[in-house]
Amino acid sequence: MKLTKNVISRTFETFSKESLLSGFLFFLVLSSWYILRPVRNEMAVQNASDLPLLLAAGALAMLLVNPIYSWVASRSNLKKIIISCYSFLILNLLAFLYSWRVLDMGDSILLGQIFYIWCNVYSFFVVSIFWVLIINIFRNSKSRSFYGVIAAGGSMGAFFGSEISKRFAYTFEEFGLEFFSFSAAILLFLAMLVAIFIINNLSSEKDTHQSDEIGGGSLDAIKNVIKTSEIRSIAIYTWIWTALMTVHWVTAITIIDDWSQDPQERIIFFSLIEQVVTPLTLITQLFLTNNIIKYWGIKNILISYGFLFLLAFISYGLMPSITVVAIATVALRLFEYGINKPTRETIYSFLNKNDRYKSSVFIDTFITRFGDLTGVSFIALGKMASVGFSVMPVLAIPFAAVLSYTGIRISKNSSLKDL
């Protein structure tokens, strides 16, 4: 009884002004992205045969962008980083809108491929920059418990964005990206304003003051991933789980393509998946995440990913169907956003200042894109060897074991013992 009361008390303590405002910021950020996500997925279906090249281009883009971001971060403070990065992404969205409306490039295959590559950059940078703000403002043991509520705001944003995307699905054939890109740009602009307000009013720690520059150089993130064992372990973990998620995703794309040839039907399916994942994730984030991290522990959470991939990949091998795609996607996404992602951000909050601003972004952008490239290359090798697409996930199971082992290594790091 006493344990139950403590859990309930701790849960409601996380509903503070700070956590709710930050949750609203995440709502706007993910609304912006999830309006675009179903369209990005549709572009993936339309360019399924070119996915390895597109993912390679995405990884290269991440590698080129990260030193630029680190250079900007070294000479900026938190507010300038938010304004610079989000303003640049908003201008990109308006450029796509201009290309579709004024330049009349709606039928251009190349523009669709560029949009797919750009979306993969956008999705990770827009979220990673958000978490840079959060892990630098909420760093003590009490404020880290806000991560679940903050993530819940993102889940509501994902649901809202998916709903807008679903309602705009009928416009895709005639207007292409116009409604999607304009809506996403407005929401990201509002997010930037809220982020500035948070920095001005909630920043209490010295390293978040507006006058403090981050310092360092443009290659700090890359150097630290190579030289620092703690950062390297987190990078390897992120690389492997992203590669495994890509194996799941490419397998799912193949099944979805066989299931329906109608773009509108596929966009609606993608949107419905988001709207199933979101309520389940929201409940987890609001009422369970903080307590799961505290009582289940970082070690058990990190190693659980491997077991989830084991179940998903066996299911694909035995029953490659649209139903399995839906169940596997929901389960993996629920665990990722409801439990594993907040856990990883908790780990990031213990890193030194330079790594919180740079290495975390490098890992969440380039390493994840490199993981995507690794996963799709694994599938491509299988095709070259004439291995059935449903067999490839089964062959990836040993890597799921490596993922769990890497999770154990991260949890043993001395700087995380007080978690």
C-alpha cells in the first residue's frame, strides 16, 4: 500500500508548470514532423527500389550537416541554437512549398526523392534539438522525472499531426506537399517561440544562461564518439537498434506495397498506425515511464529492445502479413517512445556540457542515419544473394543479441550508478 501511494504521489509530482510547458513545446515539434511523416512514408513506397541509395544520401547529408551544427553550437548559446536551427528548417519547408506551387515540380521524381532525404534529416534534427534544450534545463533528479510527461506532449503532437495528415491525404494527388509543408512550417515556428520563452523563463542552471557560449570545435562530436568509451557505447547501441528498426521497416514496406497499390489508402494506413501508437504511448508516458525507469532500471530497459526485435523478426519469418506489420510496428514504437527514448535522454543528461550539446545530436542524427543505411544494406545483400525478404529479419536476430549486450555495457558505466 505504501509503495502504491509513493508511486501515485511521484506520478502527480511530474505534472508541474515546467513539465507541462515543455510538453506543449514537444507537442508543437512532433505535430510539425508527423504531418510530414505519412507523406515521407509514401515517398518511400514510391521509391522502394532506390531506398538504399536514398538512405545513403541521408547518412551523407547528416555527416555533412553535423560539423556545421557543431560549429554553430560552439559559437552560440542555447537560444541562438534553437533560433538558427529551427529557422533554417522552416525556410526549407517554405522552399519545398515554393517548388511545388511556383516552379510546378509536383511530378518531379527527383524532388520527391530530395524530399524523402530531407525528411529523414528533418525528423531527427528537429527532435534532437528539442531534447538538447530539455537535457540542459532539466538535469537534477527531480526534473529528470519530468521526461515522461514531456514525452507525452510529443505523443499528443504525433496524434494531432497524423490527424491533420490524414485529413489532407485527399489533396496529395492534386496539390502534393503544399498543405503538408505549410502546416508543418507554422507549427515549427510556434515551437520556436515557445522554446525561446522556456529558455528565458525556466533556465536556472549556469550552462543554460543566454550569454554562455558552448565552446569547443566543429569536430568535437565525432572525436568524442571515437575516443570516449561512454559516448562510443551509446553510439553503438543507437546504431544497432536503428539498423534493426530499418530491417523491420523495409520488410514492412515490402508487405504494404504488396497489400495495396493506392497511395491514399497507404497514407491512411500509415496515419492510423500513428493514431494507435499514440494513445498507448501517451498513457505510458503520463503514468508509467517515470516509475518504470525507477523500478525496472536502466539495465533491464536497455536490454529489452533485443528481445522485442527477436519476437518481431520471428513473426515476420512465420507470418509476413499486414496484420503482423501493424502489431510489430505498434509494439516497437510504443517501447521506443514510451520507455527507451526517455531512458536514453536521462543518460544524455549525465554527460558533460560539450557532449550534451554536440555528441547527443551527432548520435541522434548521423549515427541513426548510418544505422538506417546499415539496415537497408543488410536487406540489399539478402536480395543479391536471392534470400527471401521474410528470411532476412530472421538472419538479423543475432544483432538483436548484440543490442542487448551493448545495453548492459552502458548501464554499467560508473557515471550512471546514481540512477
